[in-house]
Amino acid sequence: MTEIVMAQTPPILHGPSEKERKYDRQLRLWAASGQAALESANLLLVNSGSGVVGVETLKNLVLPGIGRFTIYDEKLVDEADLGVNFFLDQGSLGKPRSRCLTEMLLELNPEVEGDWYPKQEDTSLESLLESSPVFTSIMYTHPVRSEYIPLFEAYSRLHKTPLVGIHSAGFYSSFQLTLPGAFPIVDTHPDETATTDLRVLSPWPELAEFARAMTRDIDKLDDHEHGHLPYLVLLLHFLDQWRDSHGNQYPSTYKEKTEFRNLLQSAARTDNAEGGEENFDEAAAAVLKALVPPSLPSGLREVFEYEPKDLAEKSSGFWIIASAIKNYYAENGSLPLPGSLPDMKAKSGVYIQLQNLYKKKAREDVTDILHRVRATPGGEHVDPAEVELFCKNAAHVKLINATNGDAEANITKVDRLKRVVDQELANDEFADESLMPLSLVPIYLVLQATAHVASASAQEIVAEVAKIVPSAERNERIVKAAQEVARAEGGELHNIAALTGGMVAQEMIKIITKQYIPIDNTCIFDGISSRCQVLRL
């Protein structure tokens, strides 16, 4: 009988979508959740002065697919703009600069929406802020009108909107992030090796039993089985032996850990075909890193010690989860298990079993935390995915812009600036002896002196700086920086503006996606020495 085999149509394979192909590289950095946050963002740029650094920043946000932007720029395009701004051409002369910049930026990415103001002479910035949908963030470039700053600050307090002030003049630039209160980052993207938590010193029962079962007859195993015991199992086995001979204590000092490592290495078989065993080498190499008692990371300790300032902050998902993990840590002496397992020499089936043990324990910890969250008022609305992400990254959570205690909370911005400036200038006196680079704070000071004026003489700039730094005229570096800013007369160099715009856009993406760690809170760039410095001012 002839058997007829009917041909079957293979299933249709769906490749990446057009958007996934377009944004492939950045999706590898901040994933679909980060891209969704970008596409829902609504940014405002208040453009002043030469207006180059602001549009360069927006360019680097439009390309990755920011949702919507608005440019507020009161200036009409003139000949000076054509010499420094690549987004303007001869046909832009006499037209509103905000309109021309918006039209050019929109050509870079058709999926982005953009608008410009003022379209009429009576359209003020205040009316724009009142009538527009809530902005995700506001960026403004110096020199900006001094009366605009209170508007920005009031809007930020009302809507919890981050502010970014950007200043570029000549070879110098700086930008400052002003975040609305404490700004937590859960998905900090630590190095994979930093997220490994093997619990070698405190194994849970299932892990301990798994290791004992594999090593019960370790000396009778053939060379293949012996050489494929996971190094994690070896650590647990020989730690049991160590505790039996050392009063139930783990190796704690460097000397003891060295002795334990020697114990491991002496147990490796050298009479096999390979002349040694790679898994024992891996175990010996992991001793110093794996045999560390659990401790509370400094970043998470800051989260645990922080007191939310108001009811809205306290009832947010982040702080509800943080409280649950704080209670979990107090009861268990450890954080939720991340669940990741590093690569190691082992048989595939054994490695998968071990991997499943860690994943199972991680899921149990997430379930425990979720139950605690649900038992908290307001916790019923917290997304389980948010709980899972927090548990996975708990050891690397970072709190930006937090105030520690009443003394720091009540210090004014001017007082903080004076304190930092005094410390930086004092450090400069010993820079040669300590082989440390000189501080860039003089550049920040002279840029701030021209934050609201298009140009000023070197003497006027130094006089303004002297309000913060007495006898500034005798500080050679302040005088030289003032001369450079005065020489620029408010003008921007496109290469400096483009580089600064790239840095600002990078920090903006961190804030919008709430991934990676943004600066805290001021970055100063010296284009002469190609060096930047981050200070909290």
C-alpha cells in the first residue's frame, strides 16, 4: 500500500516589526518599556541666546523617538544664526526661529510630533504653561530671562516636572538637572557580575539538599562526573567540611579564605586526561567573592532611611514596595534573591536543575513581597511587574536628589554652592601634591554670572562671581575663565554645543525612562582641556 504523506505548510515566522528594526539598537539598551516611556514623553524647550545647544539636545531626543516636543523661542532668525545653527538656512531669515527649528527637527523622525511658540505676539510663556498638556520635562537654555526661572520652579513643584538648565558659551558649557524631590531609579543596569547572589553562606534548604545529593559519594565519582560538578556545589560541599572542623564557623578572614581555597585546590584530581579540573579552578577563583556575608548596600540603605515628604510620595508604588522589602530584610537578614546564575562548567541537565532552583526561590521571594505590598494601603494598585523588577534589582536601587536630615533639607541653593565652591578651590591648592585635576567650578561660576545677560565684560563677570567668591579677581583661573566667556560674547561653538547636547539628551533619556543613573546634579565641560566634572550644587 502506498503511503501518501501530505505536505504541511510550515508556520509563518514573524520577524521584527518596522519600528523594532528602526529602533533596534536603543531597544537593546532600554527595552520596550523604556521606548514606551520615551514615546509618551512631552518636552518643552525654552530656547534663548544663540539657541544651538537646545536644538542639538532636541535632535538627540527626536531621533530615538520622543513622543512630542514644543519649542518656545521669541527670536526671529538673523544672519548670526545661520553661522552656528545647522538647522537654519537662508530661507529661514526673518522667520520665527522656533518655527524653523521645529519644521527641521520633524523631518528627522516623522513619528514625532512638534509645535512651536509664540505664534502671536501676545502668546506668553506663562499662558503656554497653563494651556498645554503637562510637560514631562522642561529644558531651558541660557541666557534666559530671570523672570522665567520662578515660572519654571513653580511649574516643577506643581507637576513634579524635572527641569534642565543648559548653558554653552565659547569653549565652555554646563547643564544642571533639577529633579522634583527624591528621584528613585530601580532599573540601574548594573554589571551582570554585580547582580550575582549565590547565597553560598546561607543556602535555603532545597539548594543545600541538592548540593549534598550530588556530593554524597564524591570520591567514588568517575572523572567525567567529578569534573562536571558545578563549582557552586563544590563550594557548598567543602564549606560543610570546613564548618565541621572549625566550630560551625565559615571562613571569614583573608587567611582563612586562603586556607579554604587551598583545601578546594587540593581536592581536584590531577591524574586525569586533562591534568586538572576546570570546575575546581572556578570554585577556587570564586572563593573571595562568594564567601562574603550579606550586607545592606549603601544605595538601598539610603532608600530605607529616607522618609517620604508627603502623602502622594508615600503612596507611590516605589515606596510601598521599598517598605515591603525593608520589612522582608528585617525578618530574613537578606534581600529577595535575584534568581540569576552565572555560567559554570557543568552537565547541561544539572545546570538547568540548578538554574530552576534559583528561579523558583526568586519567584517565591517575589510572591512574598507582593503579599506584603497587597497588605499595605494603596498596594492593591501596584503592578506585579514593578514588584518583580524591584526584587531583581533591590541591591542596586539608587535614590537621586534625596535630602538626608533637616540640616541638608533646609540649606539654600546659594549656601550649598558657596560650600562646594570653597571646598573645590581649597582642593585646588593641593592639586599638584595629590596629582588630582583642577576643579572646573570656576567655569560654572563665570557661566552663572552670564546666566541672564547675553554678554558682559571680563571685569563685570568677575565682579558678579565675587558675590560668591570674595577676592575672585585674585583667582587666576576665575579671571581666565571670565575672559573666555567675555570673548565669546554669548556666542556658541557648534562642536561644543553638539557635544553638550548629546550629554544632556543622554541624561534626559535616563530621567524619562527611569533607567540607568543620571548625574546628581551639575555637569561642567571644558572644551579647551576636553574634560568634564560632575558636582552636586
